[in-house]
Amino acid sequence: MDRLDNTVRPYAWGSPTAIPELLGVEPTGEPQAEMWMGAHPGAPSRTARGTLLEVIESDPRRELGARTVGKFGPRLPFLLKILAAGAPLSLQVHPDLDQARRGYEDEERRGVPADAPHRNYKDANHKPELICALTDFDGLCGFRPPAEAARLLDGLGVASLKPYADLLRAHPEDAALREVLTAVLTADPEEMTRTVAEASAACARLGGAYAPYAGIAHHHPGDPGVLAAMLLNHVRLHPGEALYLGAGIPHAYLSGLGVEIMANSDNVLRCGLTPKYVDVPELLRVVRFEAGDPGVLRPEASPDGEEVYETPIDEFRLSRYVLPEGTAAHDLTLPAPQILLCTAGAVRAGEHGLTPGASVFVPAGEKAEVSGTGTVFRATVRV
């Protein structure tokens, strides 16, 4: 079992205080957005044996187990994070596995440099993800019903939004959503800037259901993503609740602290709320134009005290143990790799004492017991 020393990424949207407060350290004054736990080449966790990437590459079958290597190849299939949003992240979608493979192969064949700003596919993998709230957590997830989106736009009283509201009412659901998102992202930039400014002022004045969009506009004035965001469901998670974000589902995190787990990929197609490249034609091929409930997840408890967040993919499995005082030790040994993360209290994982924000990597088959008083998240795979 290896104690992990993890990198905190200072993205501009990060909260300057949330991760330091969890870790019990002084803020640096800079944004601290994500703490990465895993073997991603961009920021692999460090151990006494070297980086976790080096440890796994030296003997994948020993560290990951034969079944994991056979199913996913010789790499850790997931990346675990603590995410702290102090401002909205970019509005984005992720491709499915087939789209990612085809997109990656196409860009490789065309010789698009891996670090080019217009590169869409950094790898050939999909990127399903799950976010579990540690504090109240606000986000956007999936499309609203078109009629509901039309009513929201009409309520702003902005004349230039009427054509969008009419489109949302005049077509079948998928066509309506596709046409409006396309129109928003391809409109004349000057006209769109004026429309967004009027809409943003109305959101700030009206408050209530419009308050989240006023907050988005504050951080991204004039961005067409402000209007795109109004097509989506606004979701507030309470601590312990989660969202699963599958392929093609437009989403954005707005504020809050959470534990995030995802397949080990960097593939993102952006819709707005970002100065980065937006490839509209490719985006429209990937987005699933389906309205629906975002589907807030609550953990399902098992007899041994494990609370599991059920998802339909195999690259990761997230669960937690809430350990009351005096609880007997839990045996977490598995024939698969694990990362154990403490988010509250003081617990022991094997010989390691863990306080909030501390984590360990458990190789496949290695004895793993947790005890103490607090909360431990367990990240592993389905094999």
C-alpha cells in the first residue's frame, strides 16, 4: 500500500480556499482547482517507489492484477480527483468510445499536433465521469425540455431571443435543441454579444431561477455559452449526492467541492464559457440532443457498510464508507487496484493514518483494512 503525494492543478476557475480548508493548510492566494490521484501522465501521484505511473509501468500485472490488465490494458483505467469550483467550468461534452477512437485516428492521420489548440482528441478513450458532492454543489447537466427552455428565454423579455424560443416550440425535441444550439454558437459575434449582455442584465434583475445564469454571465460576459447554458438543467447537489455524466451529455460545474472520478482520458469538446477552441461541427456530431432529468444519484448501501454509486461503465467504481466511532475494521481487499481517499475525520488504511485529503494506492490483491472515525472514498474498477 502506497501513500500518495498528489498534485493540485491551479486552473483559473478553481476556488482559492476549498481544497486548502479540506487539507487543513493555509491558502496560497492562488486558485486551487483539482487535486489528481492516479497515474495520468499529466500529473501522476508520487509514491516512495516513484510516480504511480512508473510503479504501474514497471509491473502492470502485479500492481493492477491480471483481470484488470486483460480488460483495460497495462494502465490504471481511472483518474480520481478532488474538484473545487470557484467559478464556472467550460460547458462541455465527451465522446463515446467509438467516437473517440475514430476522432483520434483521424487527427493522427492528418498530423494534427498533440498540443495544437484546435486538437479535439488527445487519446482514443471515452471519458465518462461521476461527481460526488462534499459541499452543496451547483452544476448544469443535460437538456431541459424545449418548451421549458422556451419559457425561460421568454421570461427575460429580450426581443432578440424570441426566434430561439420560437424554434424551441416549432420542432420535435431533438431537432429543436439541435437548431437552437447551432444558431447560438454560429450567430454573428457582435449581435450575440449584445444579446447575451441584455439577457445577462435581465437574469441579474430577475434572480430566482435566473440567478445561476447571472452568475455564469458575471464570469463570462458576452459568451454565447451563457445562452447555451439556459438550455440545460440546473442541478444543486447536497453532500453525498452525485451526478453521472455519460457520453454526449452537455454539462458544466458551477461551484462547490466534490470528489470526481473519470475514465483516464483528456477528450473534451467545448460548447462555450471558455476562451479555448470550440469546434462546432464536431461538437454537434457528439452531443446527444435529448431532454431529460439529470438523474441525481444517492449511494446504495450494502450489508458491510459500503455505499456504492452505481454507474453503467466498467472503468471505475466509486463508493464510500462512513465510519462511526467504535466501528470494527473493514476488509477492503480486492483482486483489482484501488485508491482510498479520506474526506473527513481520521482513519487508518493499513499502516497509514489518513486525514482529510490524504490517499493511498492499494495494488491488486494486497490486504487493505480501514478503521477509525470518518469518511473514506474507495475508487476501483469493475472486472
